Amino acid sequence: MIFTDLAIADLRFPTSLSLDGSDAMNPDPDYSAAYVVIRTDAEDGHEGHGFAFTIGRGNDVQAAAIASLRPYVVGRPVAAVLADLGGLWRDLVHDSQLRWLGPEKGVMHMAIAAVVNALWDLRAKREGLPLWQLLSRLSPEELVDLVDFRYLSDALTREDALDILRAARPGRAGREEHLLREGFPAYTTSPGWLGYDDDKLRRLCKEAVADGFGQIKLKVGADLADDVRRMTIARQICGPDYRIAVDANQRWDVPTAISWMRELAAFDPYWVEEPTSPDDVVGHATIARELAPIRVATGEHIANRVVFKQLLQLDAVSYVQIDATRVAGVNENLAILLLAAKFGVPVCPHAGGVGLCELVQHLSMFDYVAVAGDMRDRVIEYVDHLHEHFVDPVVIRRGRYVAPTAPGFSATIHPRTLSEYAYPDGPVWSSTASKQVAHAPQPRRAKEGTNHG
Ligand SMILES: [Mg+2]
């Protein structure tokens, strides 16, 4: 039994035409997926689905990067590859020539994420389990074999990781039951887009509280007076003890982050997210030190586990925001979950975009059951957008993610969507307006953007 095909689709959703929201750095994204379907000659007919999330232009570059990985999959034996996804991860990441394009960051690394995640989807489907449950039932030894400790061992060794996983093992079954019964806490970013007027902000804050969410997040960073006014409204509506996080989407340099957030400190922000460049580890440490007790969160643009390690070593973050497709897939996120557990920092994943909620819920649930063993102070971002394109969409009930039970990684997109949103020839893209947006960079609009988590 071998892998027979690794098909790639350039899917784009014209979200920039109907701006539902906004952030300070991403004014016109067309949510996109460089989408992978891996097929085998097995009689069960299962396929592995995965994707890299991008925001429009460049999705073709992302797709080309994924295509360069085909030789690592097509023609190889299915059982052997799926039984050693740690080995495959190392093969992909350490390709002696492709590695030059990173190393371990950016387009090539995200391509590896798409392929690795598709293989995990296939393995979970073949084993008849949702991915979170499949991972939660692996032994500590099997789990550490999935991780490359080469650049982590000054902070996290294989033995450290085994200790963490073994310590969590006795409670696994009870936490799995608890998760199936109660779900996992979510927070919503929906009220907080910069482009919404004050009435809409008020209405959506009320809805978030009424819907059972224990936390919202507001986009900030474009205009301080606007931020003060919007935080005033949100605090009035949600009440004094409600969690209101803010997200600057990398808008500031370090001194500006500090001075701006001091102006917002009176509103008791729960965390400040992406205050500055995701590469600036020391800058994050400075911001965290200067703004304490306001907590700093980041991760959706952190390139790899090595940068996460440094952020943790320097006490630069209070929340680790893993992203399912930014680093090289499940294996690298497992490394980051272990690092966060070692440093005692909660993981609160980034989601939104297209399909990111579907994927990352599995990683948080696995973290709860088998790694950190703790749900306190953990919350998964939720954005109510584009879920209808997925065969196994996320389910939110009373402000919590319901644990998925369908086998796989919840990554499968409906066949109809694959044809309708194919770029540039699918019917959705045949309209002139859509093509204009996609083909030409738009001038930056100061206060608009879309719902980018
Ligand atoms: Mg964000």
C-alpha cells in the first residue's frame, strides 16, 4: 500500500470584499488555503486533508512550496510513513536543499505543516479517532519520538518531556471524559474589529456575554483615542471583572507598545497580543517587564519552536498562542506544548482565518488531556467565519468548543467549496470585483481590515 497522489488546490475566499472587521496591520485579506489532499491505493478510501493558511496573494507561492515536498510522500509505503511521523517530519525539515529557504520558517515551513497535518488527518481517520483523542492515547515514548529536540535541549530535554507526559498520564481518562462532557473554553474576537461603529461594538459585546463567552478581544493600535473610546464602551457593557484582551497585530515598536498600553491600562486589559514584531524576543521581554501586571501574548506569527523557547526563557510571554499551520504541523506544536508545560505557561491558541479553529481545537484538547493536564486559564480563540465550508465544522456551545468526535483532524473541506473557490478559475472568482481585489495590492486603509485573529 503506497501513497498515490498529493493534490494541491489554491483556494481563496474573497473576504476583503465584505469587511466584517479589522485589524491594524491586515486591511484587505482574502482568506486562503493552500490545500492538500493525500491519497493512497488502500481500499478504505481514506484521504488525508491539510492546508496552509494565507491571506491571499502568495497562496500560489505557498502551493508551489507544498508541491516541492511531493517526492517525500508519493510512492512511499503508507503504513511505514504513518507509523513514524517523527521520522517523516525530520526528513521534510532537514531536506538538504529546501532547508536553505528557511531554515525552519516561512513558506517552506508552512508547506511542511500542510503535509504533516494532512498525514495526521489520514492517520486519525484510519484509526477511527479524532486527532485529539489519537494523540492523547499515544504513550509518552511515542509522543517524544515525534519531537526534534536538537535546538531545545538547553530548555527542554527528551527526559524533561517524558517526565511531563508521564506525570499527566494517570489523569488522562478522567480529563477525556470531562472534555467530552464539558468542552473547552472559547473566547470571541467578533466584537472587536476596528471597522465597527460604536453601536455595533455595544451590540456584539452584549451578545458575547449572553452567548456565554468568558472573554472577548478588541483590535487596537490604529488610533489611541479610538482605542480609549472603544475600551470604555466594552468595559461598560461587559462589566468590571470580564476578561477583555487587546490585540495590536504587530503594529507598534517597543517604546510605542509600552506607552500606548499604559494609556489602556486603566481598562484592565486581560492581555496584550502581538504588541510588536514576532521576531523581537528581547522586545517582548522588555514590554512584558515594563507593562506588568498586564500580560503579553503572542504566537500566531512565531516562526518555530526555537523562538517560542526564547520567549519562554526570557519571561517575555504569559500566554503561548500556537497556530496550527504556521509552524511545521502537529509535531512542532507538540514540542511547543511541551515547552509551555515545562515553563508553566498556559497555551491559548490563535484561530480564525479559514479552518484554524477546526484544527487547533484538537491541539488544545490534547494539551489538556495528556500534556499540561490543566484547563484553568486556557482558552481557544473563536471567530464565526467560513466554518460552513468544512465537513466537520467546530461546534460552540455556551462559549465552549464541543470536543469533536468524528475521525480525523477536522480539516476536510467540502468538494463543492474546492471547485467554487478555486483560484483563479472557480466561479466565485469569475466576477470582476473579486479579481481586482486579488490581483492588485490595495492602498492601506487606516482603520479597516478584516477578521484576522
Ligand atoms: Mg491576533
